[in-house]
Amino acid sequence: MKKITLILFIIFPIINIIAQNKDIYGSVYYKFTPNNNEITKRNNAKKNVKDMYKGLYEFIADVKFKLEFVNKKSIFSVKDELDNGLKPKGASIASKLISNGSYYCDLNEDIQLRKVDGEILVETQPSNIKWILTQETKKINNYLCYKAISSVTNKNSTGVYTFEIIAWYTPEISVASGPKQFVGLPGLVLELKDTHYTFFATEIVLFPKEKPIIKPFKGKIITEEKYQERIREMMGGFIKR
């Protein structure tokens, strides 16, 4: 009888918490570190390029990214408050070079808007990301996380490159949000190995007093194909000059 009473004593508070918080919301703060991939190795072969990358990373190393989520909606962007006030341009550079913009996602509508170049919004569909779920696990910030694998292919003037994407998500926080465009997993992504950088959670805030307000960005919406076409035109004009 004592065992039954103890179990009920533990379960009822959990049920009450869930009942009181029908919405799942909160924030995750991420830092990042460069990946040691083949492109990085090739670029670092030249001393001047290696020094440039080192200086750039030191300039933005203290910048953090913030993921805010409410159920199936989220926003991923550079944290508003810079940790290093001596480098005020670090956030802008990190947004352009590390995350390639800010991201609004609505999984109910299967839409993601990436804010780039001022008011330009690049629209994609989260459902296009295909994940391979594995049973490999590890603990991150005391949460049990599972490994998921995907891939992306990038094309530029030097060739076509395919990168393996590795996400570690926790079903213990049942929202399908994550850094950048990498969403749709059965749990919150706490670590993400992207093409050139790895994002890792340093702080997780669940059910804060003020619920995040998740609204879509405003601007001119274009497709990913149109945006890449703009980039090619800009690069072509730059090379001619």
C-alpha cells in the first residue's frame, strides 16, 4: 500500500504540470564550433587563408544563437544581446556566415522562411528534409538524446559538395524544432553537426514566465531556386568587375 501511495504521489504532480501546460514552449541557447571537414582542411592548407579563418572565428566565437519555440512554431536567430560588447559586428557576421540568416518555421503549415539580405525571405518546406533515425544515444545536458542523420548538397563555382548532417534530439522535450532548417524530428535538437559548424545547446529554458511570441517574418518571399539564381548573378557581376 505504501508503494502505491508513493507512486501516486510522484505521478499526480507530473500530470498536473502537463495539464497546466498544454502548450510546450521555451528557448534554447546554442554556441558553435567549426567542423574539421575536407573543405576546411583544403582551405587551411594555405597559411593566409588559415589565418583569416582563425581571426574570423575569434571575432565571432562568443556569439550565441537562440531557438524559441511554441509547439510546432519556432524562430532560430542570433541572440539579441552580445556576450562580447567589444565586438558589436560579431552577431551580424555570425548570422550571415554561420547560420546563413534567421529562420521562422511552422510545421503545421509546412513552411520555413529564411531571412537574408535585409527583407528577402527564402521559402522552403521542412518536410523536404529526410531523416534516418538511429538507436545510438548519448546524454546532453542530462537529456537522453538520439542520433539522426540527413544530408545536404551545396553547389558553387568550385563544384558540388554533399555533407552529412548529424542531429542529436531528445524525445523528452517533444517539440520538432532545431537549429537552422533542421527540424521535424520526434524531439528537440540539442546538438547539430551542420556543413561547416556544429551547434551545441548550452542552456535550455522550458515554460518561462513569458511565453515566446512566434510570428512569421515580413518581407519579399522568393523560392530557394530564385535566391540561388540571384547569388549566381551577383557573383558573376563581381567576377567581371
